[in-house]
Amino acid sequence: MDYKILYPGAFPIIEMKLQKAESIKAEADAMVAMSSTVDVLGSVPGGIMQGLARMLAGEKFFFQTLTANRGSGTVLLAPSIPGDIIDINLDGTYNLIVQKDGFLAGTQDLQVSTKMQNLMQGFLSGEGFFVVKVSGHGKVFVNSYGAIHAINLDDGEEFVIDNQHLVAWPDYMDYKIEKASSSWIHTFTSGEIAVCRFRGPGTVLIQTRNPGGFGNWIKKFIPGGRPGS
């Protein structure tokens, strides 16, 4: 499969060239356009229970599988939110953990499932009890709200990240979710409720914009809306 990420920045799109019988799996509604040689089918990787778990995580129940059944063809994929798209090559030595809105597409040999967080992580993170786990050999495409920035941590180095800015990280990294300040009063008055403390080695991908913050801002302009509602 050959591909290009076109118009990187706020409004990128992936152009993929599939060989005959080659497939790509993508988030539902990700397909923008495709050649007439390509078929798109809805699927539930992992079965009904995995689909229900994805729904609990805030993801869509179905994935798309796009296959060049009648010869080579082109597929255009894009996320529903403005932001970056990056490609990550998985070599099978680790799994990639992706926040619930971050998975866009992956090559046909990758497995995409959900991973349950523990109870306290789920409550504090605001991301529900599930994140998405991508495993196997292949290329995965991750999207963000805003630009994607990589934080590279050395062995034993710690970094604190607002959970609303998380995009993806390798599953071998140690992390815990905690309140932003030492006291609950300062936590709530600072506007930073939950943060994630990561310990290296490893690379954490973050997004430069906060979707929850944007949602609260835009509600001020909706009649009857109010931040936090």
C-alpha cells in the first residue's frame, strides 16, 4: 500500500493506493471517496462484545473495511474533527494505546480492540472506562484535535499531561491518573481536574487543543446552553 497524508495541519486527508485484494480498516464514516474498484463493508472486529465495549468507550460500534476487489484503486480517508493525522509503524513488539477519538485507520493485519482502565482511572480521566488498543504488525493512522506534539521521555523521567490532551502512547509506559493539585480545592479552582503522570522511557503523543474546553466555550453561544452542561 502506498499512501500520502495531504494538506497536513488543520484539514488533512489520507490518499491510499491499494493493490488488488488489499484492504484497509478505518473508523466508521472515515471514507471520503474511493475508486469504483473498491468495496466498503461495515464490520465489528472482535465480535459483538467488542463492538459494545467500543460503544461504551464513546467509539462507533462498526468499523469500515475497504477492499480493492476489482483491481487496484484509490481511497481517501479523513477524520470528522479538525487537526493532524500521523502514521505510526507497529512492529509487533508493543501495543499502541489510543484515546477513544484518536483511531482513524490501520492496515489489514492490525487488530483493534478496547482496553478497560481500572475504576479510578476511568472516573478521573473523563475518557470513560475504555481506551483503544492497536496491536500487530502494520501501519496505524492516528488523528487529533489540533496539532500532534511528541513528548519523548528518558528512562525514569516523569511528565504530567492533562488527560484531555492525550492522543496515544505505547503500552509499556507506566502511567497513573491523578488529580491536578495536591488539594481538591486547588484542583477544581485551577480548571485542571485530572492529569496523567507518565514515566519513561517512551513517547507520549498529545494534541494541542482540548475538545472538552472547546465544547464548553461554544456552548456559551448556543441559546440555553451553558459550560459544563
